[in-house]
Amino acid sequence: MKLDDKLYLVRFNTDTLNHIKIADAAVCLKCQDKPCTRICPAHVYDWDDEEKRISVGYEGCLECGTCRVGCPYGNILWGYPRGGFGVSWKNG
Amino acid sequence: MENFDVIVVGGGPAGLSAALSAAKAGMKTVVIERGDYPGTKNVMGGVLYTKATEAVVPDFWQSAPLERPVIEQRYGFLSGDETILAGYRDPVWAQAPYNAHTVLRVKFDRWLAQQAEKAGVMIITETVVEDLLYKGDNVVGVRTGRAEGDLGAKVVILAEGVNAFIAKKAGLAPQMRPDTVAVAVKEIIQLPQEKLEDRFCLEPGQGATIELFGDSTQGMMGTAFIYTNKDSLSIGVGALLEPLIRTKWTPNDLLEALKAKPYVKRLIQGGETKEYLAHLIPEGGYNAMPKLHRQGVLVVGDTAMLVNGLNREGSNLAMTSGKMAGEVAAQCIQSGDLSDQGMSLYEQRMRDSFVVKDLYKFRRLGRFFETHPHFLKVYPEIAANAMHLYFTADETSKKERQKQIMKMVFEKRAKGGLVSDVFGAWRAILK
């Protein structure tokens, strides 16, 4: 089963405010491995080769916090969405 | 600013247990939860332990939304397409006082919050706590994300989950590292009750759990699990973040690889995936535990790294720690001693309980699997090969067969390595 099809099953109350920030885009340029593009269970992070930066699809964030621990440069400023926003599990 | 005796940050099992026990001791208590209601942000594999839950809500099984009582625990090693299984079943676990139940946290946590409300706890939802409030060095409340959202308290209990933002800001918890957390993903797969019970050999209403090691995580430190709910399975896999980064697997690919294993495939066949979930598991153990208290603050549950990965226990450690914290908070408030020294009673009680004793006992385990990776890759392979050889009936004599097996074992792992592995395992697990 494809990840996109699974994410389609998740209930979100999407905030208009992005709760994830890349601290310094220049750091991502230097980062060879870019683990954020793999370790995020929802594939929120993707390398945009044209714009030479990490694109962040915060709307699909499952709020686990893996990215924050896994970024080797501590370059992902991840926090919780505002109260009442974000993922809202159906089963848990 | 509204004032409370106790503010609990986070409405999971640890926080709600803390709130319940504080309220029962007469404290004016509030739980601040960031979800729509307690449960909507909460994820675990799915096993709730009776003893720890009963201590918080007596006879909870009569009214709590539980899935199935666990009467069988199966353990398996996967090596390629091969499977080695062991298990224990006792139908007595299908009756009170039970041992454990499977649960779905959205339902269970909501119910637990209702029990807290009945005990007088106030629950504020859709609110993120941003920081502690200080007066000089003393903690006097919390700042929330709401306008004019400051709330005063004599004691703040941090039950904010694994990400522990506030505990880190307060200098209590260290930053997490890729070798102290596991990433877990799981699916809820719906199956008709009868089909589910047939596949797991269960009487109506009974439940089973399966933990799978080895190739279930592609040899990474971690486990996979399959738990039976009423009319669905919780199937998931958790792997330590460090090897996950190194091996370049994605969490979803790990889960899909697990689902494709011959043993697993047949159990979930025909089921419909209803939800895909992700969560971090604090795996740092005893050595990564934060400071559990400071003046006016206590730390509980995942925020305190209270997970015993080897025995897949977490919810029980969370609830036990929460209950103790609620009681100690009330005691300190009543005695008027909210100093760090006064609050250290919580740590003392935790150290005297199974919670910290178990974490201490397995304190070498994480490091052990890091330095002995063969346990999760080479040994399952050796065991599977040995069984394959042993159970294959052909014209080889059993004596010759045993020789073949020993030869295979020593080819895959040198004698010296075997001895060091056995000693290391004894030291990390049994000693």
C-alpha cells in the first residue's frame, strides 16, 4: 500500500499556519544525506531540486517529532501545531 | 489568572492518572491537552496493563472501552521468509483480574479523562502549553498558547509525551538523540471478528499479541507487533532512529516489508487499512532519564523516558508514575514543602517501585544491541537454518545432522564471538 493512500486515511484539522520551519536553507544545501526526506513517516520533507531547498508539506505532519531528532544539523524547527489543529487520530 | 493546586500538562495515561490521584486527594486540578479531547493526539502499540490501570480506576474493566483481554503472547524471530515462534497462552487471563488488554487510545484516553472529570478534574482542550511560569526561581504556573492564557499552580506535572518540550526548556530533560528514540508506525487493519478469532485461535472476545524480532525490522534494533482489537488488528513496527538513518529505510517501507512476510501476510489478508499512525518511543532507558523533579515540578510517563522496550511495557509505567506524582504533589502541597528536596519524595517512590527498578535492570540493553548487532540479524538466521536442517526429514542420520548444524553455526559466528555474545546477553538481560 502506498504511503499517499495511507495518509489519505488520516484525519487532519489543517492550520493555515505552518508549524515547521527550516532554520537555515543553506545548511540543507551542504547536507549530503538529507535523512529528513526518508525518516519522516509521512514524507513531509522533500528535496526540491529546482529551488535547491527542502520543501515542507506541514499539512501532512503526523506530529511524531522524528525530524527534529533525526536532522544531523538540528536545522528543523519542529513544534506542535496550535491547539486544536493538526492530526486528529480516529483510533490511536 | 486562574489558580490551581495542580496543573497537568498533557492528557495521556500518565497525565490523567496524575490528575485523578491529585483530585482524589482533594487538590484543585486541571489537565491541559492540545487535542480536541484527550486521546486524539495519542498513539501506542496498544497494550494496557491491568494492575497499573486498576490502581488508578478500580474495576475499570467493567466500564472502560477495552478491545480484548490478552490470553496469549507470541514471540517470533523472522529470517527472510522463515519464522521461528514461541508463545504462552492461559485462558485464565480472559477473566478478572486479567493481565492486560488491547486498547485503542482515542477511545480509552477519552474514557479515562471522563473518569478524571467525575473526580473533579477540569480538562482544558485544544490548548498548547508553551512554557512554565516562574517567580524568581520558583515555578508558579504555565503559559499557554491562548490569549491571556496564563494559569497559576503550586505544582506542575509534566506529562507532555515523548517530545518533552517543556521538560527540555526547564533544563530537566536532555535533548533526544537518534540512539535514544525509536520511530514507530502502525496501521489499524479491519477484519471481521470471526475471521480474526479463527486466525489467532481465539474464543469469542479473547485477544492475542505477537512481537516479532529480527528481519521484522530488517535486523535493526526494534520490534514489530500485531495486536488483536475487537474487529481490527494493530500492526506496527518500531526501529531505533540511528540505524534507520544509517540503513536508509523509510518507516513505511519497513511496515510494508513486514506486511509482506509470509507469516504476517496470511494474518492480515483481506483486511482493510483504516488508519496509518506514527509515534516516537523513548528508548533511552535508565541512562537517558531526565531529572524527575525540581521545585514545583514533577516529570512522568514518556516525558520521563519510562519505557521498558524489552517487555514492551510503557502504559503501565506511565500510569504508575502518574499516580505517584499526583499523590506526591498533593502531599507536598498539604505539607507546604514545594522545594526540590520536598518533591524528591516522588523520585524516591519511583526508585522503590518496579518502574525505575526495571529500567535500571535493563540499563545496559540499548548499548548491548548496538555492540552486538548479530542478535537481531545473524542469530535469527542461525536459528532458522538450524531448525530447517533439523526438521528436514531425509536420509541424513541425526548424528550427521547435528554435525552439520554445529558446522553451520560456527561458520556464521566464531566460537569466541558466541561466548562473548552469551556473556553479554546474560549481563544485559538476566543479571
